[in-house]
Amino acid sequence: MKSLSPKERIIVALDVPNLREALGWVKRLRGEVAAFKIGSQLFTAEGPRAVERVVGLGKRVFLDLKFHDIPNTVAGACRAASEMGVWMLTVHSAGGQRMMEAARDAVAKAGRSGRRACVVGVTVLTSLERKDLAGMGMPLSPQALALRLARLAFRSGLDGVVCSPAEIGAIRRALFSPGERRVAKRDFCLVVPGIRPASTSADDQRRVATASAAVRAGADYFVIGRPILEAPDPLVAIRRIARELG
């Protein structure tokens, strides 16, 4: 991928209950970052207008609804998201190759923004540990499962994956090794939640890391919510993280 500045790497998660609060954060932080995440909470409360208002303020939207359904249904959802002007959207890699290919094909044409939306596959949620996967009948470590799903997302033609900081290195080594020469000809980004400044709590996430460690491992984008929104001074917090990324 092209070299990214710290501002281009940070995606602020607007995990807030209403559009008024979300737009307040966008206006307060828009000079510090290039993109904002709209997830299930805000989208369920406010619908497509949340996307439209943030896009209207000139900022990129990462629509994190983690689509997971039959291929035709996911294709329709991805097409609708692209037409709203989102920059990037998520599907669950566990939906399988046919579903991911349908998502890829659905956004093949440019959306309202004039650009094709990026589609990234969620691998393993950062809240899950090995015992959680065992309880679901999956005898794999989170890293092993994330790596398997990242390979599948790549074969399906997606633009990247969402993974925890713990899986960055393994995915980079697997997909960008000398034996995988074809990968070098194609961008495949790693979007990483679970970033925490050293002094903050991990909250309900389990597989976390600092920003500096994640960027050294090979992450491209960082989705950060509570460490910024709940900080005593959010601007100080975001600038501290940006310095770590620089």
C-alpha cells in the first residue's frame, strides 16, 4: 500500500447513541483524522442519515455492520452501502467465499463518492479467546482461525481484513511471503481494532496492543473508540496516538 500518514491511519469509532453526539465528535475531531466508523449502535438508532451526514461533512465513513447472510442478501446490502458513499465496509469472513465474492462484485462500480467502496472481512472478534471458540465447537486458537479466514478473504478478492493486533504478524507473513509473489501486486490492508495506549484499560477486548507495536507489526488502519472518546482530553489522546503511529 501507499505510505499513510498517522491522520490517514486512524479511524475514530462513533459508538455513541445518537446522531447529535456523533456529529459533535466529527466536528471536534475532523481536523485530526480522515475517517470515522459507524457501527451497529449508531446505524440502528439513526439509519442511513448517519452515513449521509458524516459524508456530507467531507469525512470518510467506515461502515462496520459486519454483513453475514446468504450471498444475494449481502450483495444487496453492500451495493446499498456503496451507493450511500461509504469508503469502507465490513462483512464476516465466516460467511464463506461465495458470500465474500458476491460482496466484492456488488461494489465493483463506483458509489456516490465516485469511488468503489473497499470491502474488508472480519476474521475473529477481539473479544474472543480460545475458550470462547472452543465453546462454539472450533478447536482452533484465535490466531489460527484468523489466519485461515484472512487467506479465504484474500482468495475471495476482498480489499483486506479486520484482525486483532495479535494476528497482524502471522497474516503479513502468510500473505506477503516471498512465495506469494502475486500478493505484492495487489493492496490488501489490515484494519485493526483493540488499540490501547499503555496507560488505559482493555475494557471488554482481549487481544489488544499499543499503536506503536501494531504499526511495527504491519497494520494499516486503526479503529479506536473508547481510548479517545472517554479520555479526559480527547484531542490530547488522539495526538498522543498519532505520535505513536508516526
